[in-house]
Amino acid sequence: MEGGLREARDTGSRVILERAARGLALAGGFLLVGVLLMTVMSVAARYLFNAPIPGDYEITELACGVAVFAFLPYCQLHRANIVVEFFTARLHERSKRVLDVVHAFAFTAVAVVMAWRLAVGGLGKLADGQTTLYLGIPLYWGYLFAFLGAALLCVVCVQVLVDLVRAVRR
């Protein structure tokens, strides 16, 4: 199976997806590092000066939600999701490939539903004008950035599904 996937990795669309997914994952990593530093500074300021960073929990909440969707495309592209092989360990290789296709199809459907609901939710938050309680950050920002990650995830899922179907046909 890896041989078929290696051939697909050489295509131009695969290279573009790889770069986009890697860039988004790196952005998500930098976002989490920023949240980590802000949290450390807020806790230190609370302890030393009784003055935490205002709204730190709101920023953390939004940033962590966005970061999750930033990592998903890269993880799916490299098929790095957790797989429990307890029941499939003794299956023939072809059966495992077919099962991988079924899983990839199901995950593609889930990714499409997540992207769709993020778009609907974000448009609702934009229309309502909802903001965070303390800092007044528009909530649709979180939905927008999470939607971008979910949209890329949809494209990646389709590519992985195509790659797996090609591998099964060989």
C-alpha cells in the first residue's frame, strides 16, 4: 500500500496539499506556543502582582479551538491518526486496504459535515454580532479560522481517499 501512496505523493496537487497542510499545522503550533506563553505570563502576573492578563481564558479558548482544526489536515494527509488494530491485525493486506478506504470515506463525510456546520455557525455568530464576554472578540473569528482548517481537511480527505482507492485497485 505504501508504494501506491508514494507515487501519489509525487503529483503536483499532493505537493500543494502537503505545503498547505504543513503551513497550517505550523501556524497552529505557533498559536499554541503563544497561548502557552500568555498563560505563563498571566499566572505569573496573577501570583506576583495580583493582575492576570485580562481575558486570557477567552483567548485560550478561541486559540485552542482553532489550533485543533489547524492540525487535522496534516495529520490526515500523513495518515497519522490513532488506529487500533486489535481486530484487524490478522486480516489479509487487501482486506486492510479495503477497510482503510471505508474509514477514509467515513472520515471524509465527517470532515464535510464539520466544515458545513462551522460555516453555518460562523455565519450565525456574524449575523448575531456575538462577542466574547470580557474582551469583546467577535466569535465568528474563531469559526472562520476553524472553517479554513476544516475546508483544507475536506480537500486532504478526498486526496487520501483517492490515493487509497488507487492502492486497492493495484
